[in-house]
Amino acid sequence: MNGAESLIRTAIAAGVEVCFANPGTTEMPLVAALDSADGLRPILGLFEGVCTGAADGYGRMAEKPALTLLHLGPGFANGIANLHNARRARSPIVNLIGDHATWHVGADAPLTSDIISLATPVSGWIRSVRNSASLADATADAIAAAGRAPGQIATLIIPSDCQWDPAERPAAPIEPPAPPAVSSDAVKRAAESMRKGDRVALFLGGIALRARGLKAAARIAAKSGCHLICETFPARLERGAGTPTVDRLPYFPEQAIEMLKQFDSIVIAGAKKPVAFFGYRDFPSQLIPEGIDAAILAEPTDDVPAALEALAGEIGAPVSGVARAKMSRPERPVGKLDAMTAGAAIAAVMPEGAIVMDEAATTGLPFLAASAGAPPHTYLSLAGGAIGQGLPCATGAAVACPTRRVIAFQADGSAMYTLQALWTQARESLNVTTVLCNNHSYRILQFELARAGVTEPGRKARSLTSLSNPDIDWTSLARGMGVAGVRVETAEALTLELERSLATPGPTLIEMIL
């Protein structure tokens, strides 16, 4: 057994099932070692950002880490943007980064770089091994670190000689520590905050937005009458018929402040205090207005569902009979394709158990209202704000949940960052329906120009927000990647193509001309 084989067998013993890989020369022993044991599925991504984004989507849905296999510092750097998103989503991921042989690093070969400095900003745990004998134990440590609730990124840097040199054994799995329980004082303070305010909000984030946390939040709302609000970009939100109604905090700061200022007190569970996405002139960074009591029930790294259950018990919330959203699909839309009809079409036909990865930017906003009473589904969003996450994240979610249909609700500009994910979807026969919003622009930047007072941008400014001249032919791009592509220009055509795609195994791309 060599070091690489000890790593692979350690990962399999720890329950790791998938490796999203874009390897190079320094990772060849690990590539060969994948054939030494059954149980670990390698999936090739044609760009490292696809691998890291897919590992994010997998981690969110599987609730356990996948591996990424990346080539030295430059290869890892190509994947950092989606690791930034994964860090914000608190997704469990283990990065395996090959490095030059220990005795070759000093030669300063062309691909030599400071990998630790590159990896540190997006990693909660990082280690560089120095010999093959320590590789198995380091792998077990990395997997346990990534699995530390609610999840984090662990990065293991592996010189090539540590992969090919002999090793004695794989390492036994390490059980990640349980998340810390919140104190009874924190529960009592949150309960007191809810009692003393006439208008109260419960602001939810992270794992509070999964089934157990939402069940407890619904009990709290039934007893206290509080308003349920979630983060602007939740990593994962369970929604639809049978779940409590949760409003999303608006993206623009003036709208968020307007929503929050109506409350006397806000209890926060599983989220940080909300801040503006960007600093705008005449707007504060903190979105909770001064004078409003903000009580922290649980930090994102705490046992948030248990904290919500404790709060429900503290205020005497009912165990049953809690109001939940009723099944209510929108009518099948007709006529012009726009943000309203696109959101309504998806909500009208999406199946129960669907996973919706929303990177539709401006076009995606009406979908949330349209789908509030749709069949139960999981909603994923752009947790870190770095665009190019949607297609890879949908890819990883489909690997994690092969029996569920994934809908990638996708903006055209963002999709161009990682369109190679379509090839991986085709190669792996993944059940992903991409609904591509083609408005030939970076529309959000046009909004931001207007908000900055530039109502009549000049030729140069317009050129930096336009995706025309030439227009991007998405159906041709999809077909070139092995994915069936179709273009629609009416709401009726979109609904029909959605029904056809959702009933057909494998990936499809539907290009909407807006």
C-alpha cells in the first residue's frame, strides 16, 4: 500500500462516496489509487470551479463531505470563488491538493506557489503532510474537521512523494464533535425578548432552515405570533406545502431596513446579524435599525435546532396543530416571458421533492412568492455572492440526490463562468433541468448603475453590462456539451418544455428569451 491508497481507503471507511476531480501530474498516484478500492466515485469536472461548486451542492444536500482533487496552487486558485460560496454556506468539503515532491519544492518549478496562503482564507482546517506514513491519519482528521457541524472546508496538501511512497495502513474514521448546546440563559433571554415586544421577528439562517429547525420555528410562531424571516441567500431552505411560511430578507438595504424597522425585537437563530451586501452612500452596514432589541439565541455553529426547540418549550409553544403553508400552485402562465411568468411556470409544474438552485439573479425574484404553496421542495441559493455557482451546485445536488429532480434556475451571465458543468451533467446522466434566463445582459449591474445615479450610461458603461454583439447561443452551447437544448419565447412554451424535461431522465437546458 502506498500513501495514496491509504488515503482512498481511509476516505471510504469514513463514509466519503464522491470525489469531484480535475487532477494533474502531481495527483497521478491518487488517480491510480482510485482503482485500488471500491466505494469512491470519481467525477471529472472540466474546470476547478465546477469541482468546488459541485462539492458545495453535494455537501448541502448529502450533509456529509465530498472530496475535491485539485492540481497544485493554480488549480486550487481556479476553484476558490466557489469555495468562498461554500464557506459562507458552511458546506462540508475536503480539498485534496497535490503539491510538488518534498525534495523538489526548493527548485522553484514553474507551478510552485504558496498553497497554504491561497487556501487559508476559504479553509476552516488546513494541513500539509510531510511523509506518506502520516497521510492516512491526516485524511481522517480532515474528514472529521469538514464534518464538524454545521460543516466547514478542510484542505489537505499532499506532496507527490507522500502519495507514492509506502504506507502501512488506512486510518480509522474519527467521529466529528457534536455542535455546542446553547446555554439556558440564552434561551431565557430570547424568550424574554419575545415576550416584551408586541411586534417580534425570528430571524433564521443556516441549519435552522432545515426540517427540524423549521418545525420548532413554526411552533414558536404559533405561540408568540412572531414573523419568520430568513437570510437573503440561504444555503438550504425547505419550503412549499406543509412547511411554515418564511419571508426572505430583501437584497437591497433600503428594502431590508424597511422590513425590519417594524419590529420591536428580533431573535436571531443560526445566522449572523444581517448586514448590507455592499456599502451604499447614506445607508448603514447593519440592517437592524438602532433601538430594536436583537437577541442572539444561537450562533450558526451551535446546535441551532435544539436551541429553537428549547425556546419553543420555554414559551409554552404547542407541539401540534401548527399552521403550515397549504398546497397552492399558480395558474399555468400564458403570454410574454418575463420574471413573473417564468417563476409561475416553474412553480406550476415542479414535482414534489424538487431541488431548486437559484442563481437567476433579477429574474428569479418572483419565483419565491409563486412557489410558496408548491409541493414540498428544497431551495438553494448563492450563499457567498460569487457568481458562477449555480450550474456546479446543481450538479453536486443531483449527485447527492439522484432520485430527486434538480432545477437550475440560472442567469445567463453567471452561467458563462462555469458552463462546463453541463458536460459533467451529461457524462454522469444527472437529472438536472436548467432554466436559463437569457436577457443578454448583466441586469443586476444595470440596476446598480441606476441606483448610483447613472440613469443614462454612456457607450463604454453600456458595453460592460451588455451580453450582446454577439448574442450567446445557449442551445448550441448546451448541445456542444452533450445536453439537450431548446429555446422558448412564450410562457406556454416554457411550461410545456419544463413538463417534458422534468419527465425525462438526464439533463436538459431550456433557454428563455426574455
